[in-house]
Amino acid sequence: MKFISCLASAALLLAACTTTPAGLKGNPLPETLPGCSQAIAYSQAHRGLSVLVLQNGDVVCSTGGASTETPYELWSGTKSFVGVLAAAAVQDGLLSLDEFAADTLPEWADDPVKSRVTLRQILWMVEGQPSEIGNPPGYAGAVDVGFNAAPGERFQYGPVPMQLFGEIMRRKLLAAGLDADPLAYFDRRILGPLGITGYRWRQGTDGYPLMPQGALMSAREWSVFGEFVLRGGYSPDGTLLVAPDAFAEMFEGSETNPAYGLTWWLARPSSSPDPVTRGSDLRQNLDRFPPDLVLASGAGGQRLYLIPSRGLVVVRQADLDFEALRAGRGSDWKDTEFLSLLLGDTETPRPPPNVAEMMTQARSPDGHFISWREHLIDAEDVNGGVAIRGGDGVAMADLDRDGKADIVSVHEDSGHIRIAFAGTGPQDWHLVTLGEGAMVAAVEDVAIGDLNGDGWPDIMAACEEGHLIYFENPGPQARSLAWSSIIPEVTTGRGSWLRVFLADLNGDGQLDVTAANKGGTNIIAPEDQERIKSTTSLFLLDGPPLDQSSWREQVLLSDEIANTAQPVDVDGDGDLDVLAAARNRQEIFILENRSVRADGTLDMTVHRINIRAAFGVPSGWEARANAFQSDWADLDGDGRLDLVVNVLETAPDTPVHMGLAWLKQPESLGQPWIMRRIGDVMPDWIAGLNLADIDGDGYLDVITGGYSGLNILAGTFSGAPRLMDDPEATPSDTLGRMAWFQNPGAEEGAWTRHDISRRVRGMYDAWIAVDMDGDGDLDFVSTRGNSGALDGVFWIEQMRSPAPARSFTPARPVDSQEMPLPPKNWLKQYRRDQTYRPADNTD
């Protein structure tokens, strides 16, 4: 959680600071914040009484003199004391946040609604009672206020919850044999140890302290309290005064209103319809301020702002305009204006946050926010120093038949095939090398299946330099014994094999192999080499796979540079067809399986996929695709599989556009496929994709992974180094983005892109959707390339939270630099002259 982590950092920075730095009293101090004078002028123009700003414990802006020493009404700024009061009571064992209020209020115990209210819900103001702002009932009166909503259903800001908590604290203290006055307890536990003694606190008509609005405090003493909160609940001498967990939970909002924690306002998006949340100008300008900003807020513009990431405590106090209140006029005080002036952010916009730190807006059907946490499976820094490089294909299957899925990954640059055998959980893996060196040179893709029919999954891999290779599972000792292997001679001398798949295409009950061979042996630019015929091939087995004579090839297509050979029953007739593609021409084909010949080969009909837009396009518009990665599903419910693929769109006098789309399968394969856009990540490039119901709403979403180091405008590699961050990288470059697109659930609806991470380096060729941690939602396994020593295998855990969280938490404390989203004018800033430099891309 961003705020909690910043509090921890702030605690380290501020541990040695005094709560009353020298020079705090007396005349105004020289300003050290760029907009101090302007902020003070704005405050005074809006009935301001005091401004006091501390940074890392030092006064950096102040109205000085008596203005910061005179106690003024905090009004609802008082409420934020109540959350700290609760955290202290938790530490003392007087209560827990999730206990039922009825445990202390027996008059609520038999009520079907009231009996379900927790203390946390009261402090969140979602217990279900209405309030009249500015008109607090007595403690007993708060207990008697009726309910107009179920617990947790509606945020209702006002005095009733605070007075209700006051009564609960009174009874708790009485039961513990202590002074039953909640204020006396708060003074003894918190204010006294902090040296805050000059405050006053008004009482209600029942003689008890007003918990929602009773405090009067000077700017100096309110700042002392703010420093205490910034330290994470520690007193100046290092004593922890509150329960750490309860303290941290003050800054977590509810599902009903993520912008309000346990009595503190948070810089979080919120859709709560209540007028207080909706009327906040901060809520409309969250992108202008650090996401860890929190505040205590009172009528008339009483404010205690805390920004842990900047070490800032900001106090602003003002004279409440009662005449305006009586006349029903709202305040024209703007937090955004004041903070922008104070922090000097009016002319120079804050740098945009990097993608990982952006607060996620993705939500599941139950309203929880979806974010992601990275976990490493296999990489040099976790595998004992095996330098695997260039992660590409990945597949999962239970290789040792222990009931757990294992992971097979291939690493092109270093020439490794690796197996991660599953252990006791998703953080426990037994890592082994299946093949390395010349036998798996530039290995690009992998497939798993029982090729020899013995009931144990075998492995087939495609190597770009330059053959297919088969590994036979030894059976029960798959983890410890060597796997026998063979390079089928029929696949040698053919140049570069790019893709490999296993499926029974001729219906004889035995798996066959389909593979794409792109011809030239130069894995970077095959077109520069002597032409070698490129094929989309089917390999049939006439005997044991380890016998060379068993392998027999049928060339299904020979057309330019083959890019895929994916088996799929496209036409729904019960047999498998093949998706093929020509890379450079950006063309895709359906190889329709018409019949099986006597020798087991296939009679195939080639259908070129012609794409037609479902939307308006300019004259001369064309759409093409090479289908390196694609996925299939019936997205519109018409009984026919549709194709999800990256599509290149061109038109005269129009910039090239590359984006994800789904192509609606026509009634006849010879008819045009109707294209509907899903979205794009330009200037980034989508390499890997996978259809999966990420949010659990019953509709398939799409996760995608990028390919750093490309020059998409020149159609080549950029020359960005794979072994280190490109020092010249900018947000306008083609970088390593991860993102997912949320299905709207309607054929014509707009898909929503949710960005996960955008690192300078990263290539993510393939994704596997699987619930790795068994919590009921989908996680993803992938490989990473183009990142030097950071390459390997990882999984990202889907996290769900009641409030927005940072989009992505990386596994490593130090990784490739996270970058912001590209600017809208990235095309003007794109480095078009980037070109491939081999010297920067070798170990």
C-alpha cells in the first residue's frame, strides 16, 4: 500500500526530528518552499488565520507569531483524532476494529441490522445511520439514531458515527475500570506524550466531549500531531503509541467510499454519491498530487495535510463564515489551488506517474479493484546463477504426474530449455535444465504432449538455428533422470524454425507436429540471408519418436516467411484446421482440413483471411496481420470461433496504426472477416496475448505483453540494449509494456485497457492463465526477454482490494526503469532513426 510504505520511509527519515524544532515560535521564518508567499496570500484572501508547513521536521513556511500559537476551532478536523484514539485502544486491548458494536451496546444485540455493525464500519461512516452535519446528538442519542441503510451499503458523512464511537469508548473504559472520559484517555495516551497541552475541547449538551467537532488547537500543536502521524505512530522518543496494524488501517478506505479511511480523507478516486465526497475539488484533480496525500478536514477550510513521500506536514486554519453557512452559501476555498501554490505546481505540471505506480481503476463485478504482484520462478538471481537469456515460449503440464502443473520455458539468447517442477506452492520450484547449447540453439517455442503414447507428457521445441528437437519423458523419475532426445533429420538444414504445436490432425489417435519454418538462418533478419524455402509443415509419426525413420513431413503451405502453424477447429466440423501466416506480407490463412488421405496426410484448402472493418474507414484503408500470437473464442455467441490478433491498419496520408482486434468469423471461410477493435498500446508493440476471464464476469478479456527495443515506424529493431536500460529511453519509445483489455460484455461495446507495467526493457512472448495461488481468480505465467540478467520466468498474481492500489508491484527492488504512459504526441517525439546495433545486444 503506497501510503503505508511511505509512512515507513518517513518514519526512518523523521525518527531523529524533534516535534518542536528551534525557531518554530516567534517571527515569520524565511520561506524555503517556492510558493509559500502565494499560498499564504490565497489563504488570507479566504479568511485564513494561520499557515504552518514542516518538511522533514523543519519549518519551511509560516505565518508566524501568534497566528500559529493561538488555538482555533478545528471543526471536523477533530474527527481524525478519533481514528488515532481507536488505534491506541486496539494496542491497549480495549477493542478490535472488526468486533461488533453490539458486543458493547447490548441494546443493539437483538436487532437484525444493528447487530451486524462493526467498529470499523462506524469509523468508516458506513454503519448505516444518517447524520445532520453540524448538529451532533449526545452519546446516548447517537445510539438511538435509526438506520436508513444496511451496514457497509452507504457512506454518510456526519457527526453520528463519531458520537456513537464516543459512547462505545466510554463504556469500554468504564468496563476496564478506567476513567470513562474518552478525551481523558486520548490525552493520557496520545496528546500528553506528544507534549500537546494548549488545546481545548468543547463538550456536548450531555457533558461528554464532542468527538466530531470539539477540538480547538494551535497550528503548532496540530503540526506536532501531524508529525506523529507521519512518523507512523511513534512519539518523539521512539515509543510506539498505537497498534501498528490498526494505525495503518486508518489509511485504507472502504469499498463504499475508497476516499475516506478510518476518519481520514484519502487522495483516492471514489464514486460515492454523497455531497461531501462529490464536492471535493481534490477528488477532481488527483493526478496533480502525490497519491499518498491524506488530510484531516474541517468546515471553513481547516486542514491538516500530510504528504509522506515529501516529508510534509501542512496546517491551514481559517475563520469559519457562519453568515455564509446560515445563508446556505458554500465555501469557495479550493484545496487544489492552495496546494498547487504552496508546492509550486501551478506552471510546471508534476511528472506523470510511472505505469506501475498508477492507481488501478480495474474492477471485478463485486467492486474490488484489480492490481498485480510479480513473483519470480526462474532467473539468474533466483536459480543459483544459471544465466538464462531471452525468454520466449512457455508451456505448462503435469510432467511428473504428481497432480501439480510444471512449467517448461525456452530461452533463445542463451540457448536453454528449462523445467520448473512444482513444489509445495507457487513460490517453491525445482529448477532443471533440459537442454542447452547447440542442440537447442536459439530455441524459440515449445509444446507439450504425449507423443510416444506412454501416458507421460513429452516436449517438442523449435529452434531458430535451426531444427526441431524432441525430448522423451522418462516417466516416474522425470525430475531426476536424463530425457532422451532426437533432432529429426528432416528438420535440419532448413534454416529457422519459429513455432511448434502438437495435436492429432489426421484423427489416428496419435499426436502430430505442426511447425512454422521461416527459412533464413539469421534470426534477426532472415531476408538478408540466402533464400531458404519457408514452409508451414505437418510432421506425422510412423513409429517411435526417437527413431529417425518415424518422422515424415507434409508441407501444408510454402508462402513467404511462415509465422505460425496453430492447429484449431476453425470451421467447427470436428477436425483440426491450421492457422498459418506470411510474416512480411502481413497475411493470414486458414488451412482447412478437408479430408485425410490413405497415407495419413491431409487434403487442405487454403483460405486467405480478408479483413473488413465494422466501422467507418478512409478511402484506401487496409488491415493485415501476421498472427505470430493469436487466440480463438466465440466472442459474439454465434457458434463460430472468432480470432483475436494484432492488426496493422494503413491508409493513404494516415499514420500506421497497430492494435489488438477481434475478427468475426464469417459463415463461409471465403467471405471477409469483420474486424472490431479492442485497443492498442502504441507506441509499444503487442507480442504475446491470451484470452481469459480476468475479472470473473463471465466474458473473456485479453492480457498482452510488449516487445521492447523495436522501431515500429521503421519496421526493425531500435538498437536499444538488452543488457542495460537504454540511457536515452523516453516515454515515447517502444518499451516493455504489460496491459490487459477488459471485455465490455457486448459485441459493440468499447473494451477498456488497464495498464499493468511499462519497463524500459521487457519482451513477453506468451501468457498462460492459471490460478497459481488457489484463491479463485486467474493469475498469469509468462517469460521475459530483452532484459539481460532480468530475463527468465515469472508469474503475476492478481490482487483484489476494496480500494484502488498501485497497478503493479515488481518482484525485485531494483529492476528496469518503470516509465509513464506515452504522451499524446508521442509520434512527434519518436526516435525514427533508431537502428539495430549488434554490439549492444550480446553478452
